[in-house]
Amino acid sequence: MYGVSESAKASGKYKLLRITDIQNNSVHWDSVPYTDFDENKANSYLLNDGDILFARTGATVGKSYLVQGLTEEAIYASYLIRVQTYDVVLPQYVKFYFESGYYWEQIEQESVGVGQPNVNGTILGNLHIPIPPIHEQCRIVSELTKWMGIIDVIEQGKTDLQTVIKQAKSKILDLAIHGKLVSQNPTDEPASELIKRINPKAEITCDNGHYQNLPNGWAICKLSDLCKIENGFAFSSNNYKTEGTPLVRISNIVNNSIDLTECVYIQNKTDDRFIVSKGDLLIAMSGAATGKMGIYSYEEASYLNQRVGNIKILYNSLLLSGYRDVYMQSKVDDILKLAYGGAQPNISAYVIGNFEFLLPPIDEQKRIIEAINIAFEYLDVIMESL
């Protein structure tokens, strides 16, 4: 039976359960809205424990939910179909069937529509379902419930561990850029002296009382003293080709790296300023992805599209690319705070260039990078094993 076409309200006589309220086989009833509905018709749509709700349209078509533990009167919305079983069929058994590969094969074969696939009541009613004797259904439900409980514990442990690993990496980076990951060596040439020799125009603050927490030998300068920030070129979509020189767009920045698997290509030559080389650090400068960064690891050069910035190192003897990457990727949240705009934040090359940079001596940069690589290698092995 299909649900009702009613508007959701902040208050009303009945809870109105919608497709979007069903997440990961559960419903947070406190967040489910209310609706007012004709009491004379409501009885036909009132949910009961043991009812199964089926999403009949959209990206979640085929998703189901077994109603359990109702504490309020509730009805269901029109994009859901309610399934009620006969006495000789356990609803818990049907719900497990709705999770099986055999069920999903049928759903994929029978659903109609491309942009918004859907399955109507007739199609749902014609699905094949193997039914064992009632007592065997009970045994199957009991066994599956036990194993699903164990799997849920494992999955939750996996999720918790992934979160811990992510937090550990963030903490390691934070320790690194504050001089707490590796020890300082008094024989290292101070960063301030190195800057004076290589870039005498740089405005620096060293460990002289202006910054009490600055580690020995470190200096504070602007990112623009160490790197040049280039904006990409506004290539027209008319120039996009299926072969030529790859074009790096914001969509190609994935998981702290650049992925050219689904890139477009440019055949016309352009200014050298817009060429991306191996080792460059690219940053999204507008839109929802503002602040997202990725390291370009390809041997082949690419062109840089507008709204993507390239943080190129000016002096390799002053700043190592590995330390630049570590430092900037640990500062994504701070970069976002500098962005302007609401729903579509933006950040300029000028603002990025004025970003404060804590610079260690070059030899300490090497030790930091090595320590991070060793720690991350262990964490990545654990993550991959999950």
C-alpha cells in the first residue's frame, strides 16, 4: 500500500515518516516531522511494529525499513510502500530477504527510469522470495540476528579506528609544525639566518621574544617569502578536448593528490605560468571545495584551470616540498577562516601569500618529513588492513 501525500509540519497529530528519515536501517523518531491527517482515513496508514517500508523511487529505491518500537502514532509518506506479511511469514525474515543479493538483483532488473529509477507496487509484488517453513524462518532469523550483531560491532570498531587514525594523523602534523615531533639540533643553521642569505627582502620573526612558543632555530615569515602562488587560467569549455595536455580542475583534487583519470585536455599552448609540474601543491580557491589541496605527482606536465592555485617553492634550499605540503595541509581549517563569501567561499592568491608560515631549519625539515613518513606508513598499513 502506498503512503500519503501530506506536508511535513513542526507539530500535528501523527508522525510523518519519509524516505529521508530512514538511514542505515534505523529512524531517529525525534527528528521525524508531524502532519495533520483526516482521522477517518488515518487508520489505513497507521504504522505498526512488524510493518516493512520500501522506498519506491529515487537514488534509494529498494531501501527498506522494519518498523519496531513505535511509541507514537505514525503514518508514512507517498514515496514509500508498506509491506505487511501474512501470519505464516515472519516480517523479520522478509526484511533479511530485502537485504540479500538475490533481492537486489531483481530490483536492479525490474526498476524503471534512469535519472529517477522507481519500482511500483506491482513490480514489488511480483518479486520472487524463497519461503521456508515457519519454524525454519525462526531459526534463520535467530542465526542472522546473532551474526549481524557481531558484524555491526566489527563495523563500528572499524569506523571508530578509522576516526582514531585520522585524528592521529592530524595530531602528528600539528606536533610537527610546532617543533614537537622531532628534537631540535643546536648545530642546525637557524632558519632566520638562512632566510637572510637567500631572501633578504623577507620580513621575519625569529626566536627573540616576539613569539614565545617558537622552537629554537625556527622563524616566522609569510608564505609569499617562500613560495609563489599562481592562479590558473580561465580556459573556455569550448577548448576542452579528449586528448592533448591534461587540465587540472578543482574536481581533479582528490584525497590530498591530483587524479587525472577523468580530466579534460587542452590542445592550445598557453603561458608557462599555468603549467603544473611534478611536486607542485595545488589548492582549490573557490566554491565548496575551497582550501582542499593536492600534490601533483605525474611526470607529464599539465595546465592549471581557473579557481585552482599553484603554491610553487621559490627557494629549494630554504623550504623542502615535503615540509610545505605537511604545513599547508595541516592548516586547511585556518585557510578556510580567511576565505570570504557565504555559500560559495573564495580565497585569493594575495590572502594565501600573507599566510603565516613557521619555518624550521632545513635539516630539521628533513627530520620532520622522515618522522611523519614513518608514522603515516604504520597508520596506512592499519587502515588498509581494515
